[in-house]
Amino acid sequence: MKLRSVLFKLDFSKTIFGFFFIFILILILIWKIRKRM
């Protein structure tokens, strides 16, 4: 039970990190497109 909660926490933080990474990538793309205009 304890191991399962630890694995769940790791998976949860991984999902948040992945979402944050995608968000930064989108921001960089928008910034590059704006700079070109």
C-alpha cells in the first residue's frame, strides 16, 4: 500500500512536469511567431 502511494505520487509529479514542459514549449512558439511579425 505504501509503495503504491509513492508510485502514484511519482506518476502525478511526472504528469505535472510533462504539462508544464508542453506549456513552456507553446509559450516559446508563440513568442517566436510574434517576434517574426
